[in-house]
Amino acid sequence: MSENQVLSPSDFDPVAFGCIDHVGAARVPTPVPGPYISDEPRSFFLDEDYCGKDAPNGASVFLEAAGPRGKLYYDPRKVKCAIVTCGGLCPGINDVIRAIVMQACHGYGVASVLGIRYGLEGFIPACRHDIMELTPRLVSDLHSFGGTVLGSSRGPQDPGEIVDALERLNVSMLFVIGGDGSMKAASSIWGEVSRRGLHISVIGIPKTIDNDINFISQSFGFDSAVDTAATVLRCAHTEAIGTHNGVGLVKLMGRESGFIAAQATLSLGIVNFVLIPEAPFALEGEGGLLPELEKRLEQRDHAVIVAAEGAGQHLMGEGERGTDPSGNPRLHDVGAFLQNRIKEHFARRGIPLNLKYIDPSYIIRSVPANSNDRVYCGFLGRHAVHAAMSGRTNMVVAKFFDHFVHLPLPLVTRRRRRLDVRGNYWRSVLESTGQRLSMVQEPASA
């Protein structure tokens, strides 16, 4: 599959999806004991609930299974690896770093593993960031801590300068841990590597706390984030029921996708209104949030509202928001907006209100991974090393229908995954909350 090949639903072809780029033929015996994984792609049957626009109902795809191969492209004793972490923090990044280092050093006996500091900036000489030598001793306790030992940054860097740095460092394989933008950067790096005819494997490990990477049903760190979010929602509920007309308003992460808000809501059954980017809502009028909230307080005397950070942007106008260093549009603060509008509404109606607003975003993304995510991250890190050692490149390692597989980078960077508001999952959320908010059409320019 070439770097620029565009996949469409009609391209669900066994060869197209089972084919992963290689830097060369694998002829070196592996030091890793078997059993080994066959290169024969496995079949998966998909539906639109799982993969959205990329999967017509009943479509089947063939994907390579992840795991060790019997033959390698690289001689492990001569290999130098590099790891870079990009974008926002997420539970489990340190666990992935640890798994890569342990597998590369103990499993394959590679010459060294380098840690690139502060994201892609670490490759750029003008930024003057030092490089870390990652050893098993150094990373042995990393899984106890949140964040990333390497540091991170946002924003694009010149692929040419990055590849220059890889050549200077004599790096044979690069592991990029990051979200949608980072996977696009990895694809650009591979494009420059390929253009120069170099033999450098570029492997992505998808990371996003919003769970919005295409074709991946659950990214690492999501489970930990939901655990922490659920604790916050329980506290908001406690605050709400402790006063007359108590309202707990919680803003959770989710720029374009409301998965954290929805999953945390389902985990407890104490939330009454969930607001997500995929379901634009009205404030006033029949089915609007404010009159529905008023009804709820009349009936039960308390309420809990959860808003993903990208929800309600259509209500706040375009304005001059600009973009962040990653190129994402800057969002209006939906939490502060709702807090003000709710207070104004009830003051205008002469109804007493006790509203508590909680924004735990940076707490949620900074916690250490829970046990489920630690196991998940371990598999991802080890499988990424297996893929790179066998000469695979321009791909990501992902969990797909409970199987770890190789996915082409062009597939996962096609679009961001969003919650299907017509599917069974969102219906379950609505059944849990009992909300009856009217969905509205977003402005065409939004």
C-alpha cells in the first residue's frame, strides 16, 4: 500500500488491507522463542456501528495479526531504536515506553533505545533538547507514574529535519506514541524516509484520551480516564443531592467525540443529562436543556449534567478562536458557558439553585494507568517492537475485535472516530439518563 493511497468503502479488498509496507525482506533469524505469528492475514467482518463510514454493513477485511515473526529484517545487535511521545497526556504512555524498552532490550538485545525529549521538537537542533538513553533499569518503575517520562509537545515539525536527525543518530526504527495528528506526522516522516530510500521502520502506537482514532474501538488510557471521570461524577452527584435544587455540572474531555462522557455516564447510572459534540442540543424551547433541567428539579430536586468539552460549540458563535499548536480549532469553554446560562435562567425564573461546576480534565489525563490499561499497553509496546524488528513500517499496532493487529497508517489517519448517535450505544446512554433533549442542526459553518 503506497503512502498516498486513499481507501474508500469499495476498497475493502483482502490484499489492500492485509498489505503492510516493509523496509526490506526478513532474513535474519530471531532470538525470540516461538511460537511465531503467520503472515497470512486474518478475516474480520465489520458493521457501521463499529467502524462507521469505513465499513459498509457486512463488509469483510483481512488484517495481519501482531506478534513475533520467525525472521527479522534487522540484526538486533546492531539496532538503535528511538521513542517519541507527542500531543496531550494520557494514562498509560509510560507503560508503553516501558514495554518497548523491555522487549527491545531483553527480548531482542538491541544496541540501544533512545528517548526523544518533548515530542517532535526533540529532533530539531534549534530546540536544543537533550536525548535520553532508555535502559531497562531506568524504566523499570515507570508504570507507577502518569504522564510521560520523555515529555511531550504539540505542533508539526519539518519531516526533513526529523529524518536528518534519525540519520545522524543512526536510528533504525522510530516508535511514535500519539494521537491523530501524531499519526499523520508519522506518515509524513515515513514519506520522507521512503523518498530518500532509507531503511528506517516507522511504527505508530495510537494514543488519545478522547478515544477518537479511526478504526480503533478503544485506545489505551481510555479505561483509566473513565475510571477517574466516574469518581468525579460520583462526587458531583453527592454535592447535588446535598442541597435543595442542587446541580452538579461536570466538564469532561472530548473535543470532537463524546466517548468519555458517555462511558462514564453508563458506568454509574446517576447522570441526568449528557452533552456531546455529536448531538447538538437546544438551550431554550421545547426539549431545550434549560426547561428540561427545570422539570427535573421540580420532580427530583437535584440533577447531574455531564458536558464533553466540544459540546455546545454551535451555541457560542464562531468568534476569533484561532487554532492550537496542533492545528485544532480552539474551543469555547462550554462548562463556563453552561454555568452562566443555567444560573441566569433560574434567577430570571425566581427559582433557587445550588450549582457546583467541576472541571477535572487535567486530573483525568494525568493519572497512572489502571490494571486493564497496563495490560493493554504492555501488549501494544511488545507488538510494536515485533513489527519493527520484522521490517514492517508505515503502520500502527492496534487492538481490533480483541485481536492485536497491524493497520496501515493511511487508514487510521483518514478521519476521526465519532460516536454514532443513531446507534445502540448512544441509545443505551439515553436510556440510562432518561434525557429528552431535542437535537438541532449545527450551522453549516460550524
